[in-house]
Amino acid sequence: MIIRPAKRTESVQEYYFSRKLKEIDRMNAERDSAGRERIINLGIGAPDGMPPAAAIEALRESASQPGNHAYQSYIGIPQLRQAFADWYSRYYHVELDPAREIQPLAGSKEGILLISLAFLDKGDKVLVPDPGYPTYSSASALTEAEIVSYDLLEDHGWQPDFDALEKTDLSGVKIMWTNYPNMPTGAPATMELYARLVDFGRRHGIMICNDNPYSFILNDNPLSILAVPGAKDCCLELNSLSKAHNMSGWRVGMVAADAQVISQILKVKSQMDSGMFKPLQLAAAAALAQGPEWFRALNDGYAVRKVLAGRIFDIIGAEYDKDSSGMFLWGRVPRDCRFLGEGAPDVSLGERVSDRILYGAGVFITPGFIFGKNGRDYIRISLCAKPEVLERSAEKIMELA
């Protein structure tokens, strides 16, 4: 390399799943050569179902129109912003101004970095949940902000300990990341929790950034933090079509907030792209118009998969919450687990089990340590695998026992 990378890149590593998937690809190449069964990947939360038929038809039809292939507005077409507003009104009972309080995104993951770039200066502090989505920390680190972890613990229902937060030095804290229904734990959102977060943010002058992509998955009552009175004074919310509409590869998300917050995010976003492909926006608008029957059918399938994932945890001996929501099952590894295998003293229980099952049974299950120190004794199974794949995984792990 002819020049030295920016110092900010020293604060982050290649994303865990990027590294692990490369290893799995190498293992599969060897297995293919030997005529062996390929690795079963139960790690990534990428839905395997089809998007709504109306979205595919809207994409096909609009892509055939010659005028739809030019640059688009940075703020998204009016039809998409209105579709997001209607979606929030219909399901979350939140009223949003489609012209001023909604910004479409190339997936909510983009939004995490945009928000960080828009509001964090070097040395600012950010409250990040542990366990939590690693991108909250990496985006904060790339802006040279100081990460202040706050604990989520099983015996506290994976909710913030507000008493502990009140005793934390909050000087310089500008942002608090939250995510409910929670990934990776599956802890549900409640209006009581959201009300406490809004109160905390308002009293301490902290912007609460709620990441809300799992609210429809295995959940009959989707909630938004923006439904709390006064929430727009101190909150924003990210959402996405990736999970609830089987559209993860389409990269369509949004952020909703007060108009002043949206305008700051747009300042950054408008430097980074030239608008979303119009047929993609029209297709997303069609997907957002789906009625309750779409989500019922979606969740009927996930309910079956959750039971099968639970059977895998039963074989392993991991303890899990049968009432959790979201796209993953989260289980605690007992210290006497028969799948621990060998491992150095500093290797977490979750990683030891994950590696033993990967190398011994050819099934990849995510180790919880990647989400923070409070996930070290846990493992996570994605429900984005067909029932027969989950059943085959259980068979292979049982053979290893």
C-alpha cells in the first residue's frame, strides 16, 4: 500500500460475519472437492422468503419505463415518503409529516453511520448497549466518538438498568442507541420501556436512537418509540423493509424524526449518493401497503422455525426464552455443556460451542461474544432457514453428541 490508512480505521475491524463467511466459503470449497455435504449456515438474519408480489410487479413495470432510470431526489419520491407515513399511521399509530419527518435510506444500516456522522464530533460520548448490534460501536468509533457501554442483562429482561444509567457519568453523552425488539436477545418492546427512554433522553439532553427493524417478527403488536408523547423532542427511529417484507437485499429503509433532525441527516446523505433507483422506491411503496394478512402468513412460518430452533438448543442444552420475538433465538450455554470442546481460558463458552459444532457437525451457529461481553455465554440461531434445514441441522448436531 502506497499510503497509510486513516487512523480512524484502526478503531474497527472487518465485520465478524464478513470474516466468518470467508472461512465457511473455504470450508465449502474443500467439502465440494471431497463430495461432502456443505456447511449449514444458521448465522445470518437474511430472510429466505419472497417479497410481496405487488412489490416485484411494481419493480418490473416501472423498470420498463424509459423515464425512470435517471438520478432521483435525495429525499426520495413523494410516493415512498407517503407510503412510509401511511405505514407508521396504520400499524404504529404514529403520525409523521411525509415531507419533513421521513428520510428514505439504503437500508437502516446506512442510517446508523449517517446519524453518527451528522451528530458526533471527536470526543463526544455514545451510549451503546451490551449486547448489541456491532455497527453501533463501529460507526461511533469511525467518528472518533467515545463509546460508553451500558449493560443489558438476562435477569433484568435485557432492558436498560435505569438506576445504573442515572449513576453513570453522562457528561458529553449525545446519543443513546436502543433496539427493541432486541437483537440478539429477542426481548420485546413495551410502551413502558419506551416511555422511560423518552424521559431519560429529555432529562439528560440525549438523543435516543431506536433501531426498530424487528417489530413485526413474531409479534402481533408492533410498537414505535415515536408513539410516546413528546418523543420527537429527543428521539429518532430507524426502520426497514429488510426483515418484515423479505427484502434485505433491496436495501430500503428509513429514519423518522423531527424535521430539524432529518435536515441534518440529509446534509450528510446528500454528499454520499445521488438518490435511490425510482423503480426500487415504487416497489417499496407497494410492499409497505401490505395488510395484516401478509404479516400473519410471515409469522406463521417463523413460529414453526422457532420451535425447530428450540429443539436444536434443547440438544445443545442451551436455555432460551420461548416467548422471545424477532428473527433469532438466543440461548445461554451452561458451563457443563457437552458441546464445549477445547478452548483457551479466554475463549467464551458461546464461541467454544459454535466452533465445536461448526468443525464437528458442519453447522454454523453465531457465538454471542460478537455482540459484547454480556453475550459471551450465549449463542444465536437465525430463523432464516427453511424447516427442513433446521431439522437437518438438529440431526447433524445430534450425531456429534
